[in-house]
Amino acid sequence: MIIDFHAHIYPEKIAQKATDSISNFYEDAPMAWHGLPDELIESGSKIGVVKYIVHSTATKPTQVESINNFIIGECNQHPEFVGFGTIHPAYENFSAELERIRKAGLKGIKIHSDFQKFAVDTPEMDKIYDKIADLNMPVLLHAGDKRYDFSGPKRILNMHKKHPNLIIVAAHFGGYTEWDKSLEYLAGQDIYFDTSSTLWKLPIEKANELIKAHGYKHFLFGSDFPMWDHTDELGRFNKLALTAEERQAVLYDNAAALLEKIDH
């Protein structure tokens, strides 16, 4: 069994536009799928995914409620889905919205500050992070990118130090295209990394080094669907120098324990 901790879904009417925009943002990165909920299940079922952490990101405060409502609706239709909501630093009534979506069954929050144009350690987000922590919801962060200075590993470390009770999942091995800084600043910290959108680009030796330094118990498997196909991502993952126990932990056990933790 596998838990996919990083998957994007979109309404059918905007799915093509959303995937085109993401592909352009990442300099014509490939898109294996269109981001439709049924496609996600089709792709993941081929490798034995039983749960999907699904989310989308509000690039404007006016999008927050509609995106959260979409994720709530899809989770109600698909028991395989575990929903993470969205929030925006300029969304004024954040406390009430976070309480609303938590009550509606969403388990965490996804932030993509490169899209949303704010630094993850900005004081503007402190009250929002405190509220998320109070609700026992993890924050899944897009982490890193050499082209920007919004979500690099050093900023994530600053965020973690300011909010030690906040559960942080730093995507892409802690820092997309900034893996040396991830190793320097984040390895060994009490935060999670996910494996999404990394193994196609990061040399296998460096990936193994990061897993050893950070500890396999703090890694979560993620596909970054619809950018990548699950079968391809699992093939890359299986090339890592992991024991059967470590592999099982990253693919399922670590995520299952985290989900159980936030349910209590």
C-alpha cells in the first residue's frame, strides 16, 4: 500500500489552463495528466496508492473559499482523498476560514509561496501559522527554487524556529533545485520532506545522502500529480538505496502515522 502525500487536482473547466500555467512556470516541464480527480485515481491505482493528499493553491485571496469548497467536495465524493486546504496572506478572515475547513474535514494546508509571492518566513504569516498549529493541521510547503527567494531552505528553517509546534512538510526533498542548502539547513530538523518532483533531476547519490542525513522516518512519498505519472515516480523511487523497512516507511507508514497524529 502507498500514500501519495502530494497531488494536485482541479475542476474540469480549468484543468487544462491550470496545467498549462504550471508547465510554463517550470519552464515547459512535462505534464503527464490534466489534474482531474478521476485521472489521479487511475494513475495511482496502478501502483497501489490507497490514499492521496489532494490540494490546490489560491494565488489570490478571492480564490481561497472556492478552492477549499472544491477540495471539500471532492473528498466527500472520493474516500481515497485526504484534503489539504489553501490560504493566502491577504485573506482577512483566515481564522474563521481555517476553522470552517477543519470542521468540514480538511486535514492540512498547502502553501506555494512562489505562486503566491510571499516569503514563507514573513511576519505577515505568523498569526496564520499559529492558527494552523492550534488546529493541529500540517502545512505542506512548496520548498525551494534557485530562481526565487520565497521558500528556500534557510527561510523554512526560520519559519520552523518561529513556529516549533507547526507540523511542516517541505516538498521536493526540502528544496527544489536547492538540495545542497536543504542538506545544510534542514537535514535533521523536526520537519518532513516529500519526494515529489525531485528524483527525475536530483542525482541518486545526493538523494541517498539527503535521506541518510535527514532520516527516512521524516520522508513521505509524493507524486506531484499531474506533472508526473505514478508508475514513473515509483520506478525512480525504487532506485534509492533503501531497505525494505525504510521503503515501506516512506511509501506508507510515515504518512499513516502523521495522518493518525493530526486526527487526535
